[in-house]
Amino acid sequence: MTAAANSANPVDPFVHPALFYADAHEYLAGTVPFVRAGLAAGEPVAVAVPGENLRLIQDELGADAESVRFLDMREAGRNPGRIIPGVLRAFADTQPPGRRVRIIGEPIWAGRSTAEYPACVQHEALINAAFQGREATILCPYDTVRLDPRVLADAHATHPTVIPAGAVAEHVSDAYAPEHVVARYNEPLPPPVPDVLSFSFDADSLSTARHLATDEGARLGLSGIRLEDLALITAELTTNSVVHGGGSGSLRVWAEDGHVLCEVRDKGRLTDPLAGRRPAERDQRGGRGLLLVNLLADLVRVHTGQDGTTIRAYLGR
């Protein structure tokens, strides 16, 4: 049994270690005992990791796998902004209050794009705020061979405790600073390709903005449900700009690296880093726009500063 399976913070019941591994043997040595310890304690257990690692854990667990909720993170967590509301909280919130849950979540793997990584590391940092005070243990594996050293360094900053590759005992991370990570990756977004559709909108032209976006999306290769998703994303982002971002904004739509991108800028400032990452309460009125965008898009990038906020949603063609 790993130390991560038993560790508990005397102040905060939430436990969030990073597990470093160099090969399949170390991966299974760190994850399978974690799962079995949870099952033995009567804790609900979920495993959300990339498909190839999912199969490793399932095979090693044997019959115990039947008691575990499995999710392929390449699908469920394709957009890192979707993981807290759509994977982690979606599982934890179905359990009775006060019952500890145990989750393995691996949102960063070799092959994540340069555009995806800032959203990934911000997600890892924000888990700590999203689960503060919750009876939950979330173990996050990191591949020390295939991931960039910068990624491994960031893992020390986003996790209060770490388990070195080949070790069983966890220790406190001296580099832990999740708020600094969120701020550091709140970086200006790369400029779009030349000659993009651009439109300035206000309260009287929201419908026009939506139609322009979907027409351009169709021209760029979206169809069916993906085109409907673009219409909803455009409507939510532009409406948010009118209501919360100073009454107006600018819309841009273009194609890049196999995706159609929809970007909305306004003069508002997003002060809550968990905006769009919390599940909606059953009786909640409003406040679901950015959450819906995260649930629909393949990636969402956000930059907010003194001059305003830019939100960029990616939809695969």
C-alpha cells in the first residue's frame, strides 16, 4: 500500500499527491495499491487516465476492476477545463456527504499540444481550490521519461505532496504554489492566423454574431453537432460579454491545426479562476455560460488582465 493511500492532511481532508513513474512497473506499483486500498476502505473509486494506462490498471486489478469507475481521459478530459466539473466533481458529487472518494486523474500525457498545456497545468493547480475541505484523495500520475522537465517541475508546484519515481512514500513538495501557477499561465494568447472573420458586437447584434460565426464555421468544415456546438459557444460567450464585459465585444473565427477557433474579447475582467469549472447547482439561475463552453469545446484558453478578457474555444473539424 502506498503512503498516498493513507495520507491525510490534519487541516484539510483533501489529499492531492503527484505520482512520478518511469515505466509500467512503477505506474502499476503506484496506482493499483491505491485503488485496492480505497476499495478495502469502502471508498468509491474512479480511474480517469489515458486509454493505454487505463487498460494496464484494469488488467492488473482483475476482478476488482468491476468495482471501479473507469474513464478514458483522452476523451473525458480532452478539454482540461472540463475535467473538474465533468469528471472529478461529477464522480465525487454523486456520493453521500462526508464519504471519502478516491480518484486517479492523469490529465497530462506525452502528446498534449503546446496550446493545451497551459490549460492542463492551470487545471491541476485549480483542483486544490475546487476540492478544498472535501473528503477526497486525487492521485495524479506523471511520466518522468516522456514528459518535458518543465511539466515535472510544474507538478511539484501544483501538488502539495509528491511520490518520487520508484518510491512508495510521499513527501511534502517544497515548490507547492498553485496560485502562482494559475497566474503564471494566465498568458496572452498567440495571435490568430491572418485574414480571420472579425466582428464587433453589442446587445443589438448578438444574433448577427452567432449567424456569422456558424456561417464561417460551416465554410471552414464544421457540420452537424459540431456546428451546433459552435452556435451555442458563440451565443454564450457574446452574451456574457454584453452582460458582464462592458456591453460589447469582438468576435473572431478561424481555422488552425485541424480546429475551428472561436474567440471573444471584451473589457471585462475574469476574477474567479474557477469560473466555468464548477458544476451548476440544481437550482442555480444563470452563471452556466462558461461551464457550457467548457463542456462543449475540445479546448478553452482564457487570458484576463487589466484591459479585458479573451476566451478562445477550439472545435475539432
